[in-house]
Amino acid sequence: MEPVTLTTERLVLRPFRPSDTDAVFAACQDPDIQRWTSVPSPYERAHAEDFTRRICPENWRDDLTYDFAAVTKGDGALIGAMGLVRLAHLRTPEHQAELGYWTVREHRRRGYTDEAARAVIKWAFTRLGVERLEWCSEAGNEGSRAVALGVGFRMEGTDRARIVHQGTRRDAWRGALLPSDWGLPSTTPYLPAKASEAANAPGAPGAPGAPGAPGRPSAAPSAV
């Protein structure tokens, strides 16, 4: 796919460039990003160079992942990475993708991650025809989960031993967002099970707005 650029009130979401290498390298020194995402640990400058110069352009070209650098409109400061990953079923009858992100430590808790996520979600639903968008993170990543809940994802459960991180299998939290959750149409009709309808009713545990659900999204990282 040809790379695209998205804009929000405060951000520009564009493909990563070689000129982003220094900012990516600095951001990925954050222990939280190395703890909760799939970036190499320790993270070396060569990793950032490979990511910005080779991996990102190839991923766009080969429809593997669509990685966006989220930068401020004013000074072009890197806020984080936001993208669609696991695209194997994007152009099959399933029309699925997964949302992944990380945020630079000093730019968290300012609503940037929520803002960037909403732009990519809208693009996925209205331009790419995504009919089921998933979110997945290692169990315990409360910040990433709060972001997902804040933009409307509904938690669907815990997958045992789904993620391999630093040589061990870890449980993963999983959620999903449908176009209908945003009031948008889908090409394929959806016939929900009655149990699913009850579980996702307003006020049900794990549903947006349910008691105990985070009210404001933070901006801790998730896998990209």
C-alpha cells in the first residue's frame, strides 16, 4: 500500500522517516516501552535505524503493518508510534486488523494517544473496510488497556500464553472494536449471540462506562 498521512487537531500521523531515528532511539530507552512492547531489549541505535530506514517502508509496501509516527503539528516532536498490525486478514472475508501503539514517556497523559488512535481507527473503518479491530497487550498493562477502553474497545477476555516476551510465555488481554460501536456501517452483516449482547450491554463488566472502567485514557505503551 502507498503510505498515507493523517491529521488531527494537534498531530500529524505520517510514515516513519530516517530523520526520526534519533527520536525513536531515545524513546525506546524507556524501560516501560521495553517491558510492555515487542521492541528489542536492550534497544540499540542500529535497531532504530533499521526500523525507520528498512522495516517501516517494507511493512507499508508489503501490507504487513501500517506504522505511523505521531508528531506534533507545531514543532514535529515525536509523540509515539501508532499503527495497524497483524494484517493477514485485512483483505480476506474477516476484514480484521489490530491496533498497536507506544507513547514517548514525556508526552503521556496529555490525550495524544487517544487522539492518534481515533484517527487511525476512523481511517481503518472508513477507508480500509476493517470490520473487526482488535487490541491485545500483555496482562497487567493497565495504561494501554485504559487507552483502548477510552476509544471504545470492549474487553473480551484473557488469552493464556499468547505472548512470548523475553523467553517466556505471558497471558494477554484482548479487546475488540466494531464499526457499529462507533455508529458506522459494516459491509458484512453481524448477528451477535444473545450472551454477547448481554455481556456488552451498558453497565456490564468490561463494557465502556461500566463501574470501575477507567474514565480517562493514559498513554502507556502497547505492542506496535
